[in-house]
Amino acid sequence: MAIIGSQQGYILIELMMAISILGVLSSTTLVAEQKFMKAGKPEALRIEYKTIMTATLAYLNDNNKLPTSAEELAAQGYIDSVPTLATYTIDSKGNITQTPNSQ
């Protein structure tokens, strides 16, 4: 026996409100994530630079010459992979130039 006036399921307004709330929460989370990612980039660039510098010194010690780029260091096994945050060039005096990639 059904009770008259009982409500079964969700009505359209309730579903729209739930979807709206989820949208606001997800956009807030996305903004916060981007903020934290940008905050960590300078530190990541500093660590990446130090890694290239250490690998360059090891390369110089082993080969009695300087590498020309991070790609050469990666190809010779002095670093695991080519850095993705910046492009690195090494001049004939051993000066390392870091050019951050735009992301």
C-alpha cells in the first residue's frame, strides 16, 4: 500500500544543486593546486641546477673536458634524464646557463 504524498527519488532542483556544489568544490581545488605548484617551481629549478652542476663536474673529472648541454650529460649517463623545467647550456669556461621553460 503506497502512502499518498510520499516522495521517491530526487527532484531536478536537488540534482542541479548537488552538481553546482561539486563544481564549486572542484574549481576551488584546482586553483589551490595551481598555487602550490607555482610555489614549488623556484625550489625545483634550484635543485635541478645543482644537479646539472654536480654532473658537469663529474663529467669534467672523467673526460677532461666540459659537456655542452644537459642533453649530453643525460646521453652519457651522468643524469637520469634530460631536465624538463629548464634548458641548460654549458659554455667553454664551465658557466651553466639556466633558461626556464614556459609551462
